[in-house]
Amino acid sequence: MSDFMKWLYAQYIKPQLDAMPQEDYELHFYTFFEELTFNGEQHFNKVMEFSAVHAFLLGMRTGAGLAPYIPAGYSQAGPSGPGVSAVTPQ
């Protein structure tokens, strides 16, 4: 992983993840970290860094791949529901 991606994770991705409300998962997070050893937490942090960076890159590649199907000036998706999306190729 490049130094830039490690920097991006530390400066942008991780703070975003930390700020997300845990809601229904709060107990799972609490239990997980209570049972984790110091070494286990270090390994978990590296796995989380790897997973989050690659999920971010997948999102970037997916977004770039969808660009030809998104109409110019289209900034928001409408209400979600069944049926054909406004960005579905015809």
C-alpha cells in the first residue's frame, strides 16, 4: 500500500469511521475490544486499515466506471425503491 493511501487512511478514512454512530452494533464493538489482547488489537488495526483503504479504492473505481451512465449535472439520486433508476443505462 502506498504512503499516500496510509496517510489518507489516517487523516480521512479512519476519522470518518470513528465518527460513524455504532447504533445496533455498539455492544458488539464493546465486547470485541474488551476481549482483544494488545497484540490482537494491533493486528485488527492493520486489517481494518487494509480493508478500509481497499473498500475506498473500490468505491472510487466503481464511481469512475459508472460515470458514463450518470447524466451531466445529476448530483443526487432520487427516492430509492423498486423500478428503473434514473442512472440505469437504457
